[in-house]
Amino acid sequence: MKVMNKQPLTDFIQSTMPVPTPVVDKITAHFEEKAFNKNDYFLKAGSVSNEYYFLAEGVMRAFTFDTDGNEVTTYFYTRNRVVFEASSFFMPTISTENIQALTACEGYVITFDNLNILFHSIPEFREFGRAMLVREFVAFKQRTLAMINKSAEERYESLITTEQEIFKYAHLKYIASYLGITDTSLSRIRREFAKKELKKAHFLP
């Protein structure tokens, strides 16, 4: 797996909003290619998040620890997502989250200082940045509400429908933690979901 140029980043920006190619080229010039091996950390708890990463290939996981010292998965990042710990990155403060590569990952990184230069000098990037913040806030809000008003089965079905790549690379204990359920409950839900899908398939013409 090798990202040879910045075309994935260019495509991502232009798919988010119409930006002229010369302007996109100015933006992407400030990003540097950066790769991670499986299990490498993009961010470790106790440090300040100073990088904004566009994930072109691979899967990453964010996690923290509860008051009993148990590991809790807080987020998954798949390709064509931006990776950063918002509160630590923008405040800046010490992060209590870790972000780790579940697979080999490749993408493009920009520091906080360089991102601010782009934000204040290129109006199109400012709008792109706002769009990214809105997208991530909405995703966070939807996840928070889902933990309250959706059943574990509904949360599982939503995740496997929209993020199948996670199930290829993440340990089931990570997925169970992310869904807010036990490993045993996840196993039961997976069996029931598989039976339901099989039954639906039998009724297909």
C-alpha cells in the first residue's frame, strides 16, 4: 500500500466543497505525507495533539480508560476521515485519549500552526475547516444520542451497515466497548443479526 501523491487529499477537499484546483494545490502543499505501522500511535494520552491528519488508507482507533482502568474505545477512523483530538488540538490541552493505528495507515498531516496559517490566508480552506468541524460535531452528537435512545442491536446494525471496514480489522472487544456493551452481548447480537440477514435472504426473489 503506497500513496504516491496528494490526489486522495485533493479529491477529498473537492468532494467536500467546490474549490478551484490552483487553490487546492496551495492547500495540499502545506500537508506532508505520513505513514504509520500497525499499532503505532498517532497520539498518546498525556501529550498535546498538535497534528491534523487526513487518513487516506487504513483504520485507526481512539480509546481512553475508565475509572476502573478498563480500556474504552471512543471512536474509529476509516479512510477519507480527518484524525485529531479536537479539545487537545484547539485549546490546547493535555489529551486523555490515545489514537492508535489498527492497520498500516497512510495519509497527510499538517501541524496546528500551519493549519492556522491556511485558515487565515485562504478563505476556501476556512470554509473547508468549518465543514469538517460541523461534520465531526454532528457525528459526535449522533453517537451520543444513539447511546441514549437506540438499543444495542440498533447501534450494532448501524455500525456494520455504514462501517464494515471496522469489522475487518478491529478486535470484537474494541467494537463491544465502542457500542457500550459486553463481549458476550456483542456475540449474541451478531448471531441474531446473522440469522435475521439469512432469513431476509431466503425471501429474496
